[in-house]
Amino acid sequence: MSASEVVANYDLLADMTVQMRNAAEQGAWDQLINIESQRTQLLAAIKSMDAVAKLDEASHQRKVQLIEKILADDAQIRNHTQVCMSQLQLSIESNSNELRLRQAYGI
């Protein structure tokens, strides 16, 4: 595996992470899940390439930059998903409380 192929795969991974971030920002959860599934497959391939690839200094620096960008985008994705999960939790609790009240008062 050449250094340029390794960096190209990290570029692709970074692009997919941006797509996931955009989907999370838009609340497009199905799209987010689909991209994440594809990204997981790419990550598996990258792991095996990283084990054998020899990178020159420029390629190594580019890889580090891409990883930092990926991690920053992942943090934004987590922020959006945590907000959504908190809202869902509140909705579930509210529905549960309403159900208990209806059952208690026979409504």
C-alpha cells in the first residue's frame, strides 16, 4: 500500500465524517446511520493498511491533520446526537408519566 493510497483513504474517511456531521446537524438520522455503516467498513480497511504502510513525513503530517479533523467532526456529531437523545428521553418520560396518570385515573 502506497503512502498516497493511505492518505487518500483518510481523505475519504474525513469526507464521510463531514457528511455524517451534516446529517446530524439536519437531523437526518437515517442518512447518518447509513454513512456510519459505510465508514465502519472503510475504517476496517484502513486499519489493515496502516499496519503495513510506510509513510514519508509529508504523508504522515497529512494523515495527522485528517485524523484531527475527523475527531473534531466526531465531537460535533456526538453533540448533535446527545441533544437528540436528551429530547427523546424527555419525550419518553413525559409519555410514561401521561400513561401512568391515565391508568391511575382510568382515563
